Amino acid sequence: DGPNTYVVSKKTKEAGVTMALSGLGGDELFGGYSVFNQIPELQKKKWLMSFPVYGRKPFANLYHAIKGTVASSKIKAILKQEYSDTEFIYQFYRQVLMDDQIDRLVKGTLPKNRVFEIGHELIGYGTQGWQLPSLSRISAVEMETYMQNVLLRDSDQMSMGVALELRVPFLDHEFVEQVLGIADQYKRPESPKKLLVDSFKDMLPTEVYDREKMGFVLPYEHWMKNELHDFCQERLEILENIPYINQSGIMRLWSQFKSNHKRVTWSRIWPLVVLGDWIKRNEIHG
């Protein structure tokens, strides 16, 4: 997200704009992400979760063996949970590498998943959490994790990197409180950010609000397999000097990515490359 924001900010500044408004918070508040559909749809299939965990595991394993995708690995993990409440299954939708992949990358046992704990604090056991409508519970944890720790940081740093003043009106605290209190029936995401779009239809041309939702993705996969191949290879090899890292697991993941394995996309490898680069730059030894 950082490089994307930098490119857009730079072009905006070059166009002569010194202050701009960002739509950050719109997806989180109004259900613009697929997770706002995925979690409710899964929770409608409560009959699946009515079976004991030991009865669901074979089905989950078979489903993933057939599909072999990132999505099926998440469904597999979710079906092995005790419950289908949001606070139990949300973490898997934002998890980059699943637990079985992580186990092959490290030696020993990692600390408990912090996202899982945050989810429980915000939308599970906290008094405030129980008062929120179902979709707002997803909004709360999205804003507390991915938005706060990645998107807000990137927006601030990358815009200021080109001296562009960026403002985030959707994150006005009174507005956030108001929208989080809206019932699901008015925010149900039949289409991305339906309530927000409906509120501005008379001010926007059709081609703006009635188009397919599009991400802004730089060609990382192509770069990592071509121009950045050697850079990635060298940074991943640096990790073998870290005592907690299983080097054969790292290289296996790298090979799967280069072989177009459906479960290993570029975003599963790039954080490891960045980690290796950080170790190199800071001259970390063991």
C-alpha cells in the first residue's frame, strides 16, 4: 500500500495540488471489502459448524486439497474453529501466511496471534463490542488492525514524502461513531459501500459509482520473477543466518511462488524479502 500511495501522491503534487482529501475509512465503515460479505455468508451456514470439530476436519482438508488456493486454506482453518462468531474467524481473512505455512518457516513455537486477541477485545468480550451491529463489529476490528497499522501510516508518510497535505474526513471521530451505530439492514453490502454510494448518487456521474471495484496493484509478481529476482533471492538467503528461521522452508515457499503455486502469491513472499533486506541494512548477525 505504501508505494501505491506514494505514486498517487506524487502525481497529485505534480498536478499542482497541495492539499487533498482521501477516501480512507470508506471501505472500513461502509463494507467495501469482500470480508463484509464473506463473514456473514459463512455465518449463514451454521449447519456446517453444528458438526463437532473432529467431524469437520476431514471435509476441510479434502476441500483444500481439491482447491489448493489461498481462499481454500482460510476456509480450511475456519472450519476447524470451535465457533463461527466474528471474533473467532476474522483473523484468518487478514492472515498472510496460514499457521501450517508458518510452522514450516520457523524453528520452535511463535507467540499467540495478536490479531486474534485484538478481535476478541474489540468484538467479542468487550462491553462495547456486544452493542455493535454485526457489520460494525467487522468495521471495528478492520479499523483497529489493518487500517490503523498499515493504511493510516502509509497515507501519512507517503503523502508527506512529497509535501502533500492529506486529510481523511471519513475518520472524523463523530462521523465514525455515527456510522458504527447504523443497523446492518441499511449497510448490507449488496454492492461495495452501498449506503455511502446511495448518499451521493445525485452528485456523482454514473461512471464513477456504477463501476466495478478496482484495486491499485503494482506488478510485483512480474518484478519478483524478473527484474527483482536476484534481489529477492539474496534477501531470502540472508534469513538462513537467523537461528529461528527454517531456511529450507523459506526456499520451498520461494520455489512454489516461482512455479505459480495458487496458494503462494507475491504478497506471501515479499514480507520475507523485506525482512531479509532489513537484516542486511542493519547488519544483524544471528
